[in-house]
Amino acid sequence: MIPVAPHNREARDTIRSTWGKETTVLGKVIGRYFLLGTSKEEDGTATIQEQVLQESQRHHDILQSDFLDSYNNLTIKTMVMFEWLSSHCPNISYAMKVDSDIFLNVHNLVNMLLKAPRHLYMTGMVARGATVLRDPASKWCLPVSVFPELTYPPYALGLGYVFSLDLPKRILEASAHVKAVYIEDVYVGLCMRHLGIDPTDPPRGDLFQANVPAEPSNCYWASVITAILQSSDQLSQVWGVYQSQAGC
């Protein structure tokens, strides 16, 4: 499940031609969907919405909901994702929310999940004891009036987290009792705390990476599950390098 802005066709096409084209890994079937809100932008003679409709008719991998697609609405987008998964995926074992600027090693992801719990499970890069930022200049600022606690409960960073499919319905139910904040991964963590469920640390701390080393090792891309990239062009380059590391 890949949240992406409606206008960002380049990111979607790049994912479709790299890690997103994998449909069966280690005998397991993989599905891929892009999550979109709506846009007020226009691009030439055709509106963004018309272009998205054409793209959807071609690829059949777009889920769009009627809310303004913006950074401050990412929590809405995430709840829409949980709602869709809860109602449309009764026979699926796991889902992953992954940002569009991420390299995803689907093989390593599936390999990890083959040994993972099947129930009440969420993992990724888990933040524990993270300090709440109060600086109004920060895009992650939460004033005391919104969130009075000094630290956040444990939560899986939004760059990429995976969860068992019994969680979406429970998180949706919890959201009725948890005050919304616009930092979507923190909000999911607040809902998890309400449920009394702790996110699980991954089997290795280096599987989910925030930053790529300046000089990654020869087997770096074959060893991780996620890593943040700078652009779609970089994803295409990294994909080629990753395929050359298949023997690692």
C-alpha cells in the first residue's frame, strides 16, 4: 500500500517497473496499490484527475478517496488504507504501508514474514521514547494543547511498516477513542497503545533503514528491507544494482 500524491505519476511508474513488478515471491502472491486523495491542480488541458483515471484504467492499481491529498491529511489517508484493507482483504495475511521514495526489497520482506507472528503484529523501524517536538518551525511540531505528553508511545516509522491483517479493523475501532494528530505514524502508535499492543522490533535492526550509507557495501541492497532514496531516478539506478547483488 503506497501513499502517493495524485500528480506524482513518475513515482508510480518507477515503482511499477522496479520492486512493484514482483507479483510472486518465495511462493507468495504480492499485490500492490497506490493510495491517492484528490488534487486541485491542473496540468495543461487535462486535469490531474482525468490523468489519474486514464492511468487507473490502464494499470488497475490505484485506490482514490475523496479528501484533499496533502501532508496534513496523511492520517486520513492512513485510516482510508486501514478501512479498505479491512473491508476488501479477508484472506490476506499481511499488508505493508510503504512510502513512494523507498527502496523495498520484497524478497527479504516475504522471507521475514514467513517466520513472523500471524496475529496482532506490526513491525518496521520502531521508535521508542521519541521526544515530542514543540518547535513551531518543525513540520513535526505538536503543541502541548494537542499532545501534552513529553514522549510518544512506541510506533513504527511511516517510511515502511508491515502488519498482520487482523490489525486494521482494531486500529479503526481504536481511532474512535483516540484524538487525531496529523503525524500519521505517531497516530497509528497511539491507536496501538489504546489497544495494548506493542509494535515488534524486526529480527535485525538493520533491515529497515532510514538513511543509505554514503558508500553502501557490495551487498547492501540485498541485505535490507527498506531504505529511503532521494528520487525516482535513484530508485531505477538502485534497482539495477540490487539485481546485480542477487548472489549475496
